[in-house]
Amino acid sequence: MADRQTVIKALGLDVDIVSPLIEKAYKNEAKQIFEKDLFSSPHGSHWSTSFHASQFPGDEETACPRKAMYGFMNIPDTGPASRKLVTSAEAGLDIEDRIVWRLHRAGILLSNPPDADYQTNFTDKKHWLSGNSDAVIKIPRQNRPYALEIKSKYGRVIEEMQRGDRGPDPQHINQLMTYISLIHMYGHEYWPDMDKCMGGSLLYVSRDDPSQSFEFKFKYDEKWINAGLARLEEWQGYFLDETLPERPENFMWSKGACQYCPYKKNACKPDWKDGITNMNESHGIEYAKSVRPNYNYQETREAVLKRWIEDNT
């Protein structure tokens, strides 16, 4: 008598039906994002038209002006995102949304809830900087907006933070500090009767057990934000002159800021090897056209100028 597995195989019941469909759906969507620039305007304006709080340079030595220029050029990544990367990001977003919803229902959320068309945006027009904090809340018995940034990590990382063996990621600190500063400077546009924002928290939540978390608190730092804004002014000059700035001498291709940079392979490294200093001559343009045949460098550039200069004159 045939065993159970033999019978199942003979009947064709060992072949998955749903799993391949799901895998194909993820791959097709990732391909559309990569080749068609899908979902590229999550907050109403194209992602490539501004400096972002999530990549604010602050006073970090690892801040790269070349990366910022390739970002304005909207050079595609090296390929479609993997399902693992996408699902990890989606899981983190779901955790974030559930926390923000509860803050909303508790009556202490000042910024827009997760189902709003757009998150509450803060924009520094002078420096072409924009940012959308995960949440802005009102602390009981205080009359100040308070910035909250939520990040998810594996449970073992949260445990290391709880023991004091690990601190927050530097990029996350920069991101939160930028939100604190933007809310400090422009929060009155949304909440004119409140005092200026003076602080915020990075809340790390376990992906394995979202009831476990750890919080790091930070204060507004005028010196820090001014150092970063001065860098953005310098970087604006590069863009306006269509200049690719020199690659920082202390950078290494296989380590640090360059290691996983999405522009290294098809733009930055080839440009650096050939001594290209003009954005309009970058190898990244031909690469972008090979991925997206309708890509137009001048139109991409003009979208930045229209957003920050033409619309504000």
C-alpha cells in the first residue's frame, strides 16, 4: 500500500497553489516600483525633489553630498527590492500604525492619524528640507508638541538596549533630531497656541513581541541643526551648478557609507573612476534610461527647481 506522501504526490496535492501566487505578486510589484517609479510620491511631491529628514546630514562625518545629488537625479536602485526587505518594512509600518492609532484614540495625537491622505508634513523651504514624523503628541500637563519616531528591531536587539549594551542607530538619531528641529521651527503653523517643541523620543519595538520596547529621549539642539542646515546650503549650490561634489577622502567603497549605497555601482563609482564632475554627464543617467526608458534628466531636475524656486518666487 502506498504511503500518504506518495498518494498526495500522485494526486498533485503536493503542489502549492497560493504561495507561488503571493511570491509572484510581490515580485511584480517590486518590478513596477523599480522600473516604473511606482509609489514615488507618498506625501504629494516626488521623493526625489527634496532633502529628507531621514537623511539629514547633521554634523556627521559620514554625510555624503554626492549621494544627495544622485537622489535629486532620481537614479534607480540596483534592482527590485526583495520580498524579505519589503515584508520587514511592512511589518514595521504595521507596528507603527497600531501604536499611533492608540495614541489617536487616547486623545494625545496632534499629527494626522494613519488613515489620513498625507502625514503632517514640516517643510523648510529655504533649505529644500521636508519631513513627516511618525507621530507628534501632546504630553499630559505640558503645552508643547513632542516628536515620536517608532522603529522595529528583533527582540534580541531590544533586550540589548534594555540591558544598556546597545544604543540607538545614528541615522535614527539624526532623523528624530531633525523632526524635533522642524517641529520647533514650524510647529506653530499647525498648533499656534502651543509652545515650541523641545524634545522627542525614539521608540524601538520588538518585531517578535511588540509589547516589548525601549525608549531613547533627545532634546532640541540648535547648534546641531544649524550645522546640518549649513551643509544643505552648500549642497544646494552643487545642485544649482550641476556639480558632482568630490567623494570624501576618508570614504571606503567596501565600508561605512559607501558599502550599501544604492548609487555606488551604476553612478558614483563609474563617475569617480572617469573623473566626471558634471551631473548632466553622469553614468547614472544612462543607467536610469536603461531601467526606465522614459527617464529624462532635465525634467527630473526641473521638478526640483519648480518645487523650491519657481513656486516660491
